[in-house]
Amino acid sequence: MKIILESPVNRYYVQTLSMIFFPGEHFGQKENEQADENIPVLLVRSEQKENGIYAYARIDWQGKCCEAEYLAEKKEGRTADRMLKLAVGGAVLGALGERIGYRPAWGMLIGVRPSKVASELLNAGISKTRVKKILNSDYLVIPKKAALATEIAVTEKKIVGAPSGKDCSVYISIPFCPSRCTYCSFVSYTSNRLLSLIPEYLVRLKEDIRSNFALIDRLGLHVRTIYIGGGTPTILSEEQIRDLLSHIASLTDVSALDEYTMEAGRPDTIASEKLAIAKEYGVTRVSVNPQSLNDDVLCGIGRNHNSEEFFRAFADARAAGVKTVNVDLIAGLPRDNFRRFSATMDQVLQLNPENITVHTFCVKKSSEILRSNSDVYSLRGGDAGKCVDYSQIKCHQAGYIPYYMYRQKNTVGNYENVGFSLPGHEGLYNIYMMEEIHSIFAAGAGAVTKLVDHTVDGTEARNIERLFHQKYPYEYLAEDRSQSFADAAEHFYRTHGMLE
């Protein structure tokens, strides 16, 4: 796609808006290259007016041209940057929407956190009813999504309260899986050669964890949650899980945590003994993730388990007595349809897990599925929209509340991922991480430490710095960055006046 930008708006913003209508699109053409009617050409202009910012957009593609204009008016509290994005977003959505014949459910909200705008408006003292109207009228979000974003923002605000600069969480990465799902882009490793690194990896990981807790102590911070993720942490043997969890317990009082999560993930790696060890060492939340309960769908996405193995694994989690069990599902998977997904949803609800997380199928550029199915990108998402709606209606009817949400690029139908919870079982780490409530100290390959400094009233992150661990396990084993990370974290906290 070729974008001609005659506006100070960020080019990436326009590209991301365009990808709603042209999923998987690439942007490489220069303005002076010869025109090709098969390549969409988008022109965007904007100019300052006395009463706001005006924008104009025109799309030329396959011999047809569509154009639109939009005026973002000056309003109290609306910054120049916000007006510019509203104007350009309205014009681009108008032109592309007319050309493609499609209205995106989330309007011009393109970020990972679609409830962020709702949170900002609520923090400004605007009522829930008015917030929903603003999302609909200003950001072109359809009413049911505006209501969802507002409800989640209200729930998050109740859970988080007033964030403290002395709080933090810890993330621990186990980037290994028994097999690689065809849609996966996470840094997870499955070959025998790479799996053989696990013993050496755990030795190094424990050193990294020890360094993190020592740093947290020096900074005078309080650990609220610990999250062991992957990959698939339960790929570890019983002895390895005990070794890792006992090491963590030697470094912090796990009984004082608000939440302690271990992803069990793949049912084919779960054993009752592993879950019993997790419970023994204080784990309060596990994820047992089938993604689907249709065996044909599971086979198509490269899962090594079937639905019966999920039911057995879920029963093991229940028997272990872990406080909160989460179940992950994905709407819009290849080979899936509304009938199959709704059957999966109904079966999961019968189990009454404390958490249900419903993701929408997302096509990552590095995923295996693109090598065999380049047409997997889907603008309207087929049955995905019906599946997402069904999950939200059924969860509401069963007493679950949506408590956190995020979105990804190239999600079929441009839909969202939502976490649902029975009251009192909300996944706190998910909120703290997604909403950037406090710092996350990470250990392990592919993990990212996120340092967060909040405004005085705690309503939003003022400064954020990310420290990236090496992506691959063999790189992680070859270089120890713990001291440089500790120096960077102490500098961050000192620079922003967060150290006494």
C-alpha cells in the first residue's frame, strides 16, 4: 500500500488504521514510484482551522476512488495531538470504509488497550453514560463495544484503587513447549536440541530470579503478584517445578502475595503431581488452556492434545485445590465455526472455572500457518464476531464480569481479547501488566522488564522504560545482563524520585 501523507500526524497511526481494512498489508511504496491500480493509494491531508482540525482522505484502488473529510472540533481538555488523530482517523475510516464497505467495531481505537480512553474520561470525572456516548460519537466505536470498554474501565478502577509507587510484580519466563501451535509467534522452543537446554536454563534462571528479588529489596518495593508464563511452564518435570518454586519461596514470602500464577497451558503437559506441587508452594492461579474443545480444530492448529485430555487436566486442577483456574479459548480459529465454538463455550461454562479468557484468532507474521495458508487474514472474521458476541453474552448470563481487555494487530475481524472472572477471582497480574499500573521485573529468555513511574494521583503512567532480555535461550545462557538491568532500574527509580 502507498500512503501519501500531507499532515503532521504519525505515519504509523495511518498505517495501523489502514490495516483494519487491508489486513496483512505491507507499506513500502515511495510517493514517486509508478502507479499500479492494484496497489491501494491513500492520500491524507490535514489543516488547522479556527474551530479545530480538518482532515481529508482519499483512497484510489482498482480504478475506484472514495474520499471523506472530518472536522475534530476544539473542546475543553482535548489536546492538539488528540484533535489531529480524531480528524485523520475520522477521514481515513470514512474513505476506506466506503471503499471496502465495512465499518470496524472499534472505530479509530487502534491501540492495544481499547479501554484506555474510557479510563481517561472516567478519571476526568465524566459519567459512564457520557463516556459511552463520547466513544461512539468521537471515536466511532459501535455502542456495544463502547459499553464493554467502559464497563472494563470501571472494573479496573475498582480493582486497582490508588496505585503505589512501591508496588511491583515479577514475571518468570519458561519459553519451551511440547509442540508449536501453527498460529504462535511467542518465543517458545520445541526441538529436542533446544529442550535439552532446560536444565542449564533453570540454573541461570534461578540466578536471574535471585538478582531480581535482591534488586526489589534494595529499591524498597513490595511484590504484589508473581506470574510464571511461557511457553508452557508445565513442560518442566515434577522435580524441576519443585526446584523452581522452592527457590522462589526462599526469596520472598509467597503467602503475602495477592496472586501467584503458573500457566499450565497445554493439557498434555499437566499432571496431578505437578499441580499438587504448585499448590504446596503457594500458587493461587493456574491456566489450563484448550483453545477449543473440538478435536478437528485442535489438530488443525498443531495442538498435541484432544478435548478429553483437557477435561482430565481441568479435573486435576480442581483436585489440587488451587484457588483460581483460568481457561483460555480462541474465537475464529481455522476449521472452527459458530456451532463448534458455541459448543466449546457451553462445555467450559458447565465446568464453572473462576476465569475464562476469550481471545480472537490473531495472525502473526512469523507464525507457521502463514506458510501454508496465506489467505488466513480475514477482514470481517467469518463467524468470529458471532463467537465473540456469544462468549460475552453467555459469560454475563453465568455471572462472570469482564475485567481486562486488549487487542492485537491482524486479529480476524479486528475483534478483542477479553478476560472474564467470577467476582473476587480477577487475574490481577493481567491488569497490572496491561494497564501499566506498576513495574514488572522479568526473568528469563524473551522476557521484558517494564519500569513504570506514575503521576502523583496514580491515574496514568508518566514514564516507562523497557529492558529486554535476550530473545533466544542460547543467547540468554551466553550473556548475563542482571547487573546492567539492576543499574538501569536503580537509575530509573532515582531519576524519577522514587527512591527514598
